Amino acid sequence: MTSHTIGPLGVNPANVAMAAGLSGDEYNDILDGPLGPSPEERAKAAEAARERSGQGGDAG
């Protein structure tokens, strides 16, 4: 849904969003509703949760 290379003649969701004046963050927020956060965002959130709970991987 974020690729600029799919779709006929450059008509794809990401290009339509740009043409509508949405920033990348706004577009990603819209996608997060029905699709959920990306795997990268889920990994960041899990890492932040581990750090908050004191279970970071850097325990020495």
C-alpha cells in the first residue's frame, strides 16, 4: 500500500495520497487503522516496552 511503483501508469495508493496533500506520517496513520502498524513499528513498540519494563537485552 505504500509502494510508488505498483499500479497502472503511476496510479497507486501512495501517489494518490501525495496528490491529496497527505504527508507520509498522515498516510501511514490512515493505513494503521484497517491494517495495523507495520512490522517495523511493532518491533519498535516491543523494544520500547522491554526497555520500560527493565528487560532490555543489554543486561550485563
